Amino acid sequence: MSGHVAAIFRHPVKGFTPEPLDHVDLAPGDGFPHDRLWAVENGPSGYDPAAPAWVSKQKFTVLAAIPKVAAARTRYDEASGVLTAQAPGAGGFAGRLAETEGREAFAAWLGSLLDADDIRGPLKVVEATGKFRFTDHPAGQVSIINMASVRDLSQKLGVELDPLRFRANLYVEGWPAWAENDWEGRDLMLGWARAKVFKPIVRCAATEVDPTTAERDIEVVKALFDNYGHMHCGIYVHVSSPGRVGLGDAVTAPQQTARPEAAA
């Protein structure tokens, strides 16, 4: 059973604009390249860059808590290290988040965009260090969405869901809807990289926000539970062998390993 890579995205700043890629190089133990390198604290989060450890997304300016974050359009240029941002009714921003001045300027720009009721405390941009990433799950290295599953949910709801609501790294065509929910612990190929399925992704209120309008409009989590009895959409995988993944590359669904007695 094989599918193919239909889209690749990174999210340099947690909660902000997905950026399309035509390929990515994956390696064991590394985070997804240039993905969730920064996050914006909404009041002190307890994150320590000298000893990076997972912090709940509720401590940051993310869509689950602040739909208006989707109104910002950000873009990271890895060659120059410059992040740019625009939003309706706000001036543009350009700065290097690797530098203190740039981080402070982006926090100030964001503060002028958000409503006062959304801000719980000082906004502060924090940076991932080493191989740490600001993923929703402490062990969620690479996230994958099965496009057929999104279409099936869309049919149940009677609306067309934008797959970007699910903020994944890889989007795959060609797998049967929801087949991925049964693959925990099994191997698959992502282009030239090998990976092991870690677990299904439990969804949150971020999926209820339209990424284009920045409005909370559909109860996606409730729809998942009402229609399927779970709140899963997508899977996390851990890379076990390095390789490049490009648009159109095969993504081979895992085969069930035969038991020794069956193979005898």
C-alpha cells in the first residue's frame, strides 16, 4: 500500500503561517528542519533555553487559544535569518529572531495585533536550542496527515475542510481514509527516509480555526468524536534512517510483520 507526498510544510514560529517546501532532509533524532524553532510566550511559560523541555502549547500564542494569530502572515528566509510578517491593519515586520532585538521587535509587533483580552502577560519570543522543537507533543518529531481522512471528515460535516487546519509537516495522498490510526509501532518509508509510526495525533481547538479567515467556525474535535469515537487526525513518526523527502515521492504504508509461527 503506497501513497505519495502531496505537500510539505514547516512552521518556523509555533502557531504561525505554514510555509510550503518542495523537499526536506530528515534525520534520526533531529526535529523537522526549521519547524517550530520559535514560540511566543503569553506570559512566563517556564521555558529555559539552557535546559529546553516541553511546555504546554497553552503557554504560547497559538490558534487553540487565540484564533487571531492566523491573521498574521509570516515568512522565514533561512539564508538571511530574517522573519517577515504582515497582517490586516498592522504595519509590516522584518527582523532576525536569532537576535534579541529582533525577538523583542516581533513580540511588540504581535502585541499591537492581538486584542488586549488575548494577552495574559508579557509577550516574549523564545528560541529552541539544540535539537529541541516546540512541538505539541514532547516526542512528536514529524507529523503526517492522510488527505483521504480529511476528505472523509469533510463529507461527514458537509463542508470542505482546509487540510492546513491540521498544521502537519507532510500531507499524503493515496492511503485509505483512517488506515493510519492502526499503524502505531510500524515502519514506513518517506521518500528516501525510513520512519516508525509513533502514535496518532490527538486534536485540539486549533483545528476549529479557519486558517484563511482567522475565525473559529467548525467544531472539528467534536465532529471527530461524534463521527468516529476518537479525536485523532494524523500521525507522528520518528525518523529511523536519514533521507530526503520530496513532493511526489512514495510514502509506503507499513506492512504487518508476520509472526514467527506464521512464517514457519
